[in-house]
Amino acid sequence: MHLMHNSQEIAFEFICQDMPGRTFEHWSDVRLGLRHGNTVIDDEPGDSENAVFRFTLRIAPNKKNGQPNFLGPYAQGTPEQRFVYLCWGERRGDEWEGFRRAKIHLKQI
């Protein structure tokens, strides 16, 4: 993960390597995508050499404790426990059917 500080925003780049392939259990077209609000976007095939996800989050002080609060459509969870989701699933047209996801916690950043 690479971070670039720019005033009140941080640009993230997640580089996912050693992808597992396109099949898993009964799934035949596995993809990895980034959660944006309630949808998954920028999904890449599970047999790609790597998948790169770039996005930015805004930062503002948490009103309760003054700690950094990550904001924007990629930020999930409560202000105290923010994270970003990487999601495994299949894309069928515009529909996403997910079966696994990974939380990338932001508290230590």
C-alpha cells in the first residue's frame, strides 16, 4: 500500500498479487473488486497477474475524540473503526454476487 498525503485527502493504492484464479467451489468467474458505497467497482478477474485499486479518502477529526476520521464512499464502518472492503464474487451484467470480502482496517494509518 502506498500513501501520498495531499492536504485533507490521502490517495491509496492497493496492489493485490498472487491472485487465486477464476474458480472457487461452485464459482466459475471469480473477480476481486473494491467496495464503493453499497456497490463493488473496478473488479478484476481472479486469474489476473495482479489487481490494482486506486482511490482517495478525505480526513477530518472525529468529533468524539479528535482522532483522524476517514470519509468518502470507500470508507466503511464507524468513525472509530473505519475500513475498506476488497470483495470476492462474480459479476453478472450490472449485478455483483459476492461470497467473500476482506476488511482493510485504516486505524493504524
